[in-house]
Amino acid sequence: MKNIFNKLRQKELIIVSAIVFLIILLAYGLLSPRMGFYWDDWPFAWFLKFFGPTEFIESFRPFRPFLGPIFTVTTALFGGDPFTWQLVGLTFRFLLSLEIWYVLRLVWPAQKWNTMWVVLLFTVYPGYQQQWVSLTHINQEIIPLTWLIASFGVTTYAIRNEHLRKRLTVLALILQAMGLFATEYFFGLEILRFAFLLAIFAEASFTRKDVLKKAAFSWLPYFCVWILNAAWIYTYHHSAAYSSYGINILSGASLAPLAIGNEILTTISLSGFISWLNTFSIISTMDGSLTQIISVVILLISTSVIFIFMRFLSNGTTDQRTIKKDSWGQWAMSIGLVAIFAGRLPSWAAGLPLKLEFDYDRFFISIMFGASIFIVGLADFILKDGKRKVFILSLLIGMSTAYQFSIANTYRRDTANQQDFFWQLAWRIPALEKNTALLTYELPIKYVSDIQLTAPLNWVYAPQISDRSIPHVLLYLKTRFNPATFQDGQPIDIKYRTVDFNGSTSNSIVIYKEADGCLRVLDSIYANADTVPGANYFLLNAIPLSNPDLIQTKAPQPVMDESLFGAEPAHGWCYFYEKAELARQQNDWEQVVKLYDQAGKNGFSASMPVENLPFIEAFALTGDTNTAIKLTERTIKEQNTLCPALYTVWNRAGSSDEVEIILKNGCKP
């Protein structure tokens, strides 16, 4: 057995790659086939489909002009399939972790095992929870970060191989420029190069002054590119061509001592401690769900593999202490803290908050390298080498791996929710008049907002785009309108990167969907404010403007791209409800009754009491008063707040003494 471990130690790169691959697979890859598009993935995929890869050049010009070519190349290579992009995301995440390992092994060759701890923690850092927004983040952040880390690697290799230094410095400068100019996310991380240079020169018997001088001299060409990048960012962000976040770091409020102190405490606590502690939430409440069971299995597997690898493969060896006076742990903690704040600098400069929630957690991508170095340095300083350190860090990596899987499952559910929403929309709305806006307060979809959902909306209802004017838009009332000025005839002009929507509140349809219910088209007659008791004022204020006549009821059901929206689901209750609502809109009450009977024969019933309303009216109008009354009684019993809506339904259908008694008795306060 000892000989086996010795042989494995000699094949370090192979075994490191295998461990990193396993952790990435467990954390991010198991649910890849069931992932879709999220956040800006949707508009990017839409632009690719309808305008081609070169569209990204113009699309990113007002934001990050050097990102456009990256998107153009990668989308031309990989296309627009969601599963393909999940695989691309896993591949780049694997390569990035190996890059980190390579750089740290060059910086601290005597710290073999501490380096490995940093790599593993970096790989599953729990603060960053957007691995699955792959089309967006692979291009916007991961590729530029890969270039920047590669630049660090070339620099450190050049320092270790003096005879190649001049040629490699040129390559490192090119990679540095590619990583920094593509996006401002990693602007602050350049300081890590200087820290690594200090660590390398500190190995030799130089005085501190000499170490600082040599590091500064070696860093000088990179510092010049860094300053050039800072000048570019400032100049471009203040030019007429730029249209995105401003630079707010120079405001008096941002530089106030109290504000700076609060920012320091928040950044350290969130990135260095709370993000790791949050991983224990997967076992804090044992609910016996399948997700939790799988998460626990992943926890056990990953913790055991890492513990065995780090404990027994090292065979009792410890990392050598090469830093004079200060321990490696203190050195690493210092560098880690510097890297944490350096990573936070760009988002702080833009006035954006750091939060462990979507979508602000994307800012942790520039922090996770520093946070991983910091936590390993802290463990090394407090625990030293030994079983306790190995066990605690192995457990932390195992918890983070399982936690990332649990987050992956929320993305999987969100894909299912997206597909469910669009299939219900297709069942209820076969086609839409041009320049129609869909308005809603918000939808039970977590990882996509309204303006991003505009892309799949047009994908479904406008399969052919002939110009730069998109025919449909989906907007959240809570974020796009002022309720005090919201009124009929208000223009809706949306700039959607390189295309536009021009419409009006007069040409809008208000929709509503609760998490457990079916999609509903609201209007002033059949689905007015009484049918959404307790709804937000934004929604209630918009209902009178909803115009269902903009729905082309006679059109065939739209063709749905299966790779995006999945295969048509089995026809459950919501299918029959949506088709019944569509039939009701055409005053085909007999068809409404038939659909209810079909649903009943298949064992389906209303998922929410309000969904009984069109069927109550249909039975009453077609002469089956008894069934209408039974449904009325059931609805009152399940949701008494729908009584005003029931009165309205029966007033239209023709109330009777029996119905009046039922409503009077059942609707008592």
C-alpha cells in the first residue's frame, strides 16, 4: 500500500486533475442535462439565433467593447444549445482550477499541500453560485479570469526560469491585457501578481528592502499595463459611448470613514466566513427530501475522498516553512485579505452591494481566489499541520461541494418553472398582436427577470424577425413603472441592446401566475381585481388596461423549441384550465364544460380555488346549475376571500334564490 501511495505522489498532476474533476462533477455537473438558460443567457442566445455571432460586437459596444469578440468566437464555436454551454462551463471551471494549482505551485513550491487546499476550496467556493449561468459568465468572467491567471502563471514561470524571462514577459503582458481589458471585474486582482512576486523573492536571503525592490522592478511592466487599463476604464466610462454602471467610488458618501469601515467588515464577514458557514444549511434541517439525501451522499463521498487524499497520500509529510519569521499561514492570510478587497474593488466602485443572493453573488467570482487563500492561511495558522486541519478542511470542502449541488437543484427547478410557464402561455395564448406588452407584478421564476424573459417570449411568438423592432415585451410592473403615473396610453419604449420595442400600455395584457397555480390572463370583466384578493397595488392598478382581444384566439398553438422549452408536458390540470380560459374568451361555454369533464376523467381538479370560476360560470350558463353550485360551495370553503368574485360570476350567469342563500351563508365575515 505504501508503494502505491508513493507512485501516486509521483504523478501529482494526474491525481490533482482527477480530484478536481470529481469535485466539479459532484458540485456542478450531475444535473447538467436538466439545466437551461438563465439571466442574460436568454437574450444572448436569442441574439445568436436571430442575428448571428457577429451581433455581439455591436451589442457590447456600449458596455464592455472587448467582450463582444469573445462572445462572437465562442458562440460561433459552440452554438446556442443550453446543455452544450453547461459542458463548456464545466470544462472552463476545470481548467481554471488547474491554472490556480499551477500558479500556486510555482509561487510556493514547498507548500504542496496548502496549495492543494486552496485549489479545492476555490473550486467549490460557496459564495459564488452562478456556475450554471454558463453562456453569460463563461464569456463575461471565466474566460478573462482564465487569461489573467494564465498571465500570473507565465510571470512566475519566467521568474523561476531567468533565461526565458524576456520572451515570457511579453506573453504575460499580452495575457494580462486580455484579462483586464475584457472586463473590469478583475481589475483589482492585479495586485496579486505583486504579492506573488514578493513571496517568490522572499525565499532567498534578501533583506526586506531588496525583496521589495526586486518585486517592484519585476512588476513594473505589468504595473504600466494596469495603469493603462485604469485610464481606459475611467475614460470610457465617462465617454458618450458608455451606457451602464457609473463609477461612484469618489463620492463623499462612499469615502466616509463609517462607510469604508462598514464595507470592510461586510466584505470580510461575507466572503471569509459567512459564505462558508452557509454550507451547513444543507444539514441544519433534516427533511428527508431526495435533494437532501443526495447532498448528504455527496458530502460523504467528497469529504472522504479529500481526507484520504490529503491525509494518506501525503504520508505524514508536512509543508516546509520557507517564509522567515512569519509562518506561511500569516503570509497567506495577509495575501488573502488583500485579494479579497482587491476583488471587491470594481463592484464597490460601481456602488453595487455585496450579497449572498442572486444576482449579486456574481461579484464573488473576483473574490473567491483571495477568500480561499485566506481560509487556508487561517487554518494553517490556527491548526498547523495534522489530523484536525485535514479533517476540518476536508469537511469544509465536502460541505461546499454538497451545498453547490443543492444550489444546482434550485437552478434545475427554475428551468422546470420556466418551461412550465411558457407551455401554459402557449396553451392560453396561441398568438399575439404585434407591439403587445405582457405585464405582470412578477413571476415565480428566480433566475430570470422580466427583460430577460422578453427573449424567449419573442422566440415563441415571433419566430421570424425582419427588422430591429421586436413585436413583444414582458415587463414587471414593480420595476418598470411608477404606480402613481401608470395610466392608459402611456408609451412603452424599451431599448433591448441592438433592438427596440415601441408600444403602449393601451396595447397590453396583464398576466398573473402564483407558484402553485396556473397562468391567468386578467381583465376587467372575467378576471378582475376580485379574482386576485390581496394582490399588490401595482397589479390591481394595471388590470383595467388589460386587453385580451390582443390574443389571436384562432391561431394554431406556437411551435416550441424542445431544446429550450422541453417537450410538451403531459396534459395536467393547467392544460385543461388554459384551454378552458381560451374557450371562454371565445364564448364557447360548452367547450369549457367538456374540458372540465375531461380533466375530471383524468383525475385532475383545480390547483387553486380561483381556477373554479370559469367552470362555475360555464355550468351555470349551460344549464347544469347543480354542478355550478357544488363548485361554488367548494370554492367558498377553500377560499372565502373569493366571495366578491363569485357574486360577480353569478350575476353574469343569472343567480337564483338557492345560490343567493349559499353565497349569503358561506360568505359571512
